[in-house]
Amino acid sequence: MTERINAYVLSSRKFKDSLRLAHVYTLEYGVQTFLFRTGKKGENISFFQPLNAIQFSGKKSDGKLEIAKDMSLNETYSSIPFQVEKTTVALFISEFLYRCLPEHYINEEVFELIKKTTLRLDAVEKTGALPIHFIAQFALEMGFLSNEYEVTFENNRSDEAALHESLHLFISTPIETEVVSTLNRDQRKSLLEELIAFCSSHLDTSIRLNSLEMFHEIFD
């Protein structure tokens, strides 16, 4: 049965001249793949930006590609599409979710986390630590992470105590609230990559993010 579906765009690509294949994370059915009509001139192509909040008419996909209809935006972002740093963060988070979440996986708490994260990303100026905060909260919602988790690195570091303290702040602070962290660029990079590896181990898969290098370059 066709119904209105709420979703966030994780990835998309051109399928045919007037069709686009999109992987979306839906509130109702988890990760789904749909075909969307974009029009011959691609009138709706901007709807498919990473982490855009959309709504459309469709039905649950069970192996067969369904064509979604009557697409609209659930949220109109004022800064994410227009600021390179914020667009890069949205791309990074959407790719992380695309690599992590299995097809049809439903988790209302993760959906709500995405909503709160995108609203914060659109509203605030400082965004460099937001991916760390998001992944820490994501791992918490997935049941991978707790306040007892200890940060470990292959090579001994003199700043492990500072990294551990910062991680506890990211775990214990709601995503709507900015974490005041004293970590420098190198420390943020190390903590981010440690969290990605941590999630990889719990999902029993290798999470390789094409956007990771771009993210590091933008926030260098």
C-alpha cells in the first residue's frame, strides 16, 4: 500500500535520463532504495543532496525497485547547501550511515539522531567536531558504546587521557549541545578514526569512507 514516507538521503546516482536511484534512511522502514523522477531537465536534483530530509509517496521495497512519487522537502536548510564546510560534514555523515546501516534496518532513535544532527549543523557556525559527536552518539544508540569505553591506540600517546576525557564528553552530551573540546586538529583526527574503526569492529565490516580525506582537508 502506498503511503507518505519520511526519509534522509544517504546517497544517490543517475539511473536514466529522468530517473535517479537513491538510498534513503526512512523512519518507517529503515534503509530503502527507491527510484525518483527528476524530470528531463533535472528539476528536483537538489533534493538529493546528502542528508536532505525528504518526504514522498511510496511503499516498502522488498527486492523490487519502486518509483517514489510526490517528493517534497521536510526541512529547508538555510546554510548546509551553501557552505562548503557544512556540505562536507553532511556528505561525511551520510556516507558513514550508508556504509554502516544494513538494508531494511529500522531504528527510530538513530532517525531522530540524524534529525537533531542536521538541524544543529544548519544552525551553528563551528562544525569540525560534529562528526565525532555524531558517531559517538550513533554508537551509543546502536548499543556499541558506553561511558566505560576506553580509547586505545596502536602507538602509545602522551595525550590519551585528554582524548579519553573528550570522548566521554561526546558520549554524555546530547547532540543538540555543542561540546567544548580542547582537542587540536591531530587529536580530533585520531579520535574520529578510532571511532570509525570501533564501529567497524562491532558491525564486522570494513568502513572505508571516500569523504574522510576530503573532510580532513577542509578542516585542516
